[in-house]
Amino acid sequence: MEKLLLIDGNSIMNRAFYGVPDLTNVNGIHTNAVYGFLNILFRFLDEENPDYLAIAFDLHAPTFRHKLFEAYKGTRKGMPDELRQQVPYIKNLVKEMNIKTLELEGYEADDLLGTMAKRAQSMGMEVSLLSGDRDLLQIADEHIKIRVPKTIKGQTTVEDYYPADVFAKYNVTPAEFIQLKALMGDSSDNIPGVPKVGEKTASELVIKYHSLDKIYECVDEISKDSIRNSLKENKDLAYLCLKLATIETNAPIDVSFDELKNELTYSEGGYNILQELGLRTYLKKFEDNMSKIKNDVSLDNLSVTEIESTDALMSLLDGIKGASVSLVKGTFGSVIGIDDKFYKISFMMNINPFVRKVLFEGENKLIVFKASDAYEMLEDEDFKKQSKEIVKNLYALDLAAYLLNPLNNSYTAESLLSDYLGLTVRSDSLDAKEQALVAYGFKELKKNFDERLNETEQFKLYTDIELPLSLVLFEMEKTGILVDRAGLKKYEEDLSVSIDELEKKIYEEAGEEFNILSPKQLGVILFEKMNMPSSKKTKTGYSTSADVLEKLAADYPFVSNILEYRTLTKLKSTYAVGLASAIGSDGRIHSHFLQTVTATGRISSAEPNLQNIPVRTDLGRQLRKVFIPKDNCIFADADYSQIELRILAHLSNDTTLIDAFNSDKDIHAVTASKVFNVPIDEVTSAQRRAAKVVNFGIIYGMSSFSLGQDLEITRKDAEKYIKEYFEGYPGIRKYLDTCVESAKEKGYSLTAFLRRRPIPELKASQFMQREFGKRVAMNAPIQGTAADIMKIAMINVRDALKKNGLSSEILIQVHDELLLEIKNDEKDEVVKILQTEMENAYKLSVPLSVDLNVGENWYEAK
């Protein structure tokens, strides 16, 4: 009988990281997780000797469970930096070893493991599933063995679970195991469970009734009033928890078992990674196979000519017209491919003039992996040109790949060459012939991508929006934003004083000192010492999540102090201290603006994330004061007003909504009038606030359950609000239904600019997955169109500034907002350009409105 070995990658990484003492290489890179991961991997490969093999990883993105319950896993701490830096090494090693990895947006690794385990079982295979997550015990079967490793001081032991083993340890069957979790909850995943039902009560109920359905069928038999009443009052919550805890075994992952064949490879790439990390223990495994790997790669049909002078390099373009010029940059030199000829360029030679010649002279096309590979070689004078003039002869492979598959979690040259051409190469190889193969691959990828972009009608989106935008983002990153160091230090010091004062107050009210940021210690103080009402206590203690504390804060000032303490410490560690460490030698922060990350087309920011500067509290907003313009400059902040609602009006063609915007009416008051059936001039502030939640909730496909939670009303009232909304705006209901039906038929949504967002969840077997897919189908066209309009505005603002010879610059983009640094003597002209270009970026059936302010810092401008 054939055997499949499935491995929970994230779980094993965590086990390895916490089970193996800290190790670092000579460069200070932490390696204990990599070492421990390989220990476990090779041990179980030897033990199992599987015919098929796969490793599943979680994506750093929301899943369908977050859509069901926003606070899902909300209490989990972030991944330690020491582990985070090791994750790419582990994933790259797995790839180099030819082991199939499973990842899917909207799903957890558990779902993918459960799906593949059940598929394999149905094909008559034996399955071994290696994971430290006991949630997977629910899929244990006579042919599915769950193996739970424990790593202590570098030594790994394992517990094996078939159904009989699950029953022996927990006194429940695998199917009953998940009923248990639904009732008692799980603090590690922040699954609330049923109030007043702890582990003991949950066990008794499941042992007696076996399932949630049977419990509710016989609920009146339960003798204890508090338990019976709590079950009745929280039936919806109980079934929600069951959905959250149940592993999806029909995830829409498109993987064949041929892809999972155990054909372990010890590649040169894997060897290089181990060598870099200094993990000599495993180098021998790879060394023994190196000669075989090299012989398997045939590069005989490629010849590489070495270029020895700048004149020779520049002459390569003589008489060449309409050629594809591939550039592969390496550490010790580069390779240039011109059609089917390849040239090695020493790192000592300046290739910038050659790149500029391709871009600005003739009709040849420069193909690079990332647009920044070309921009880095331009001169200051070049950036004064219009964006389309700069990018007209440029081709960036990662941008094209992103448009073709925006759900991909990363885009590397190696993965594109492998996925689209079947080429296995390393773009950072020192071997000139292998670099030449990459250059050849770049040319072939361009052909492939051009064909696909035209087929999907996204070529214009690529050439007119994404490519010129990459220039704008490069300039923004290069410019950065100036930070008032003294002001930031003062902000940190003021926070420290406030934290110390609040800490003393909390200790005094608690009657003892404790770790305020420890959920376990805080739970004891709140629910045992101070006797505040608590829903339950689990093995790890009481839940002290923000949701729990916010409910208590209204009646207990002490809890308000705890929440404020959390806010202050977060502001200090993440922003005051974190931002200070990101300031460069020029006094500016140079964030990275990421163009190929979000599925809907939005731009994101990282290292540091300047789009996430707090705005909800005044203290958070005060942080914006430390962002300042350079001398003789001011800031201008321009923010699209209600752009997604305006796009909804345009796309839905709802006459009522269009009229409201065209008449410059208060859209939230209009909605309140319809939802609450009152004249618009009698709408109260509370009704308007509720209508605002409804307006924006509709865009995201908000359910009555979520709306009820947000407005603190019953689900029945929330359903009534939604019903009244759609009766008041019938065009919106029709439009959203059409979005869902179209996405079901095509498999993707479209923006007004034909940007595609695949929605595989719509074909999922599980109801909640399909519901998530419907919400995506409703929102993605709106959010994506807003993102596209902002991108057009950024390009047009940038080009207008250059065209008019102005030196003012775009610094930051935050979704619907742009921040510019403007020279004082250019203020009036730039403000006019900014307002005009943003409002005229795209013609809607309603006006695009922009709120624009200027100030001496970001706080004043906002």
C-alpha cells in the first residue's frame, strides 16, 4: 500500500525553534529552527519512507475563519524575529530538496493537510500526518495516523494517534474531539466556546451526547440551570465555534499526487544555503549528490562572450532594433542577453550607460526581474522625464506575474522560471552560463506573459498603470520622509512617564505587582482576585483579549486602565522605539512600498509600515507630528473622500446613490433616512453613525451577525437595517448579486480597469468558504478600482510636477491618501496640481472629491 507523509510546516518550525537552544552562524543569523526542522524532517523521512510527500505552510493573511469571527487567533503573539528570519531559509531548503509545499490564501495549513489526507485515504493510501497541533486529531482514522512530535533540548520524541489512541487519552472519538473544543473553546486560537462551559462540563456533555446536535436536541435534560441556560442563549455561538474548530477537508487546492512524489533532491542551491548558515551536519548529504546534480543540468547550447571594455559593451547595440535585452544582475558581475546571444560583464565595469541607452535610445526592450534593477542605474537628470518616457522600453517580470496571479505569496525569478518555463536555476548563481540561462528565461517569460496579459485584457493595466507606478514608488522610497528625532524622543519619554504612572496606579488598585502584559497573570487578578465576571477558564488561563476587556471596561475603570496601558506600551515599542531604529543617516525613514502583495491591487508599506501610523486615538495621531518637511517646505495631505462609496454608486448605477453624491448630500444621513424611515432633516447623530457603519459594511459584504456586533444590536435588528438599506438602494442589491454570479461563472472578479482577482473560495464545498468568496466578489471590484484610481492619480501628479519643473515630491501613500513635501514657493501651484489630478484621475458618474490640507507636519496637514 502506498504511503503519503504530510508535514505541518509552521507547527514543526515552531517546535524546532522552541525546542532547540539558540544557534547562530558567524554572521549572527539564527539557525536553531532550521537545524531542528531538518532534524525532524530527516528523521521522519527515514522512519516513514513515504511514496508521496508534502509540507503545508500557513500564509500570513486572513483565512475564512477570520471572516467568520474577526477575533480568531487575535490573542496570539507575533512570530519572534529570531524565528521570522529563519522562515525563508526553511522554505528555500524545502524547495531546493524538491519537496512540494502546500499554501492557499484563505486557508490554514491544517485545512490543506486535512484535505490531502482525506484525498489520499480515498485512493487507498496510508497517511502519516506530522504536526504538533492536536486539532488534527479530529481527522485521525484507521488509515490516517497523526504523529505529534515533542522536541526537548534538541531531542525529539513522538506520540502516535489512531482513533483508539485518541479515545484512550481523551475519552472521546476523533469526531467528538472537535465537539469538545467547540463547547469549551480554545484560548490559543481565541475560540470563545460557550460561556460557563469549561473542560470538565464539556467532556461530560460530549461523552453523554456525542455531538452538538444531540446536545441541543436534549438540552432540556441538562440539570444544571446555568449550563442549560447558557447553552440555549449561546446556540449560534456554539455552532460558530464548531465551524471555527472544524478542519476543512475539501479545500480547493489544485494539486495532483504526481506533484507529491517523493523524489528528494540534494541540490547545489540547498548546499549553498546550508553553507551560508554554517549547518555542517547536513552538508555531507548534499555533497554526496553534487556531481550528479551538475551533470543533470545541460547548458551546452549556451555560449557566453566576455565583454572587456565599455566601448565593446556599448557597441553591442549597434544596428540592433526591436531586440529583447535581458539583464541579470549578479554579485560579481552581470550577464546581458540580446535575443539569443549572451555576454558576461565584470562587476568592475559600469553598465549604467548601456542600460540608459536601451531605455532612451532606439526601440529595444530591457527585460529585468524588478523595475528597480533598472531605475538604480539612472542619473538624477533622467528622473525629470515623464514616467512613460522612462518606462516605454522597460519590462518588469514581477509586475506582469503579479497581474497574472495576484494570489501568489511571493514572486522570485527562480519561481517564475520554474512555474512558467520548467527551468530550475538560481538567478544569483556565480556561474556565467547559469546566469545566461536565466537571461534566456527572462526573454521567454516576457513572451509568455505578453500573451497571457493580452488574453486576460490586462496588458494596458500593466503598461499604463503598474509599470509607471513602479517608478513613482521607487522615487518615494528613495526620497523618504524626514523625522524630528528630538520630537520622537520626547514622544517616547512622555509615553514612558505615562506608562510608569499608569503602572503604579494599576498596581495600587490591584494590591500587588504583576506583569500587566501577561494574559495569565492579568486573568488571575481580574477574575479571581477582583472577582470580575468571566466566561470561562481554560488550561492556559482566562481570556483577556481586547474584546473581553472592552466589555468589562464600561463597568470597571480598572480595566480601562489596563486597555490604556496596552495602548501606551504598543505606541512606545512599535512606533516610538521602532520608528527611531528605522531612521537613516540622512534623518529620513525610507519605507518600502510594495506593489505585488495585495490581491486587490492596493499598495502596501513595510520596513517600517508607514500606512499603519495610528489614527484612531488622539495620542496615536500625535505621533504624526514627528514627521516633518525639510527646510523651506510644508506638507500637503490629500485624501479621497468616500471613494469606495462613490465607486459603488458608479459601478452599481444606483440612481439614488448617484443623486446623493451629485447633489453633494450627506451620504450617511441619506442612508440613515432610508434605514430608519425618517426625514433626512430629522436624522439623529446616533442614526447617522449607525448608517455610516452600514454604508461601509455593505461594501465588505458584512453579515447581520457582524453588523449586530459592531452596532451592539440584535441580529434581528441588524437584518432589518440591511433589508431597509437594499430597499432604499435597489441598484446596489442588483449590482452585488451580479458581482457574485459573474465571479462564480468566471472564477474571478474585475475592476473597472479589468484587474482580475481570482476567487477559488466560490467553488469550495464548505458553506462558510463560499460565503467568504461571495464577500470577496462584492468588495474586490470596488476596492481594486479605488486602488487603480489612486495609482493613476499618483502617476499623473508625479508627471505634472516634473512637467512644470517643480521639485516638490510625493512622500507617502496610505490607501486613499497622499502626502507631499512642497517647497514654500511652489505651494499654490502644487496644491492646484494635486487637487486637479486626483479629482480627474478617472471619470465616474459622480464627482471624485478630495479633502486637502497643508501643515508644518503630518499631524497639521491631516
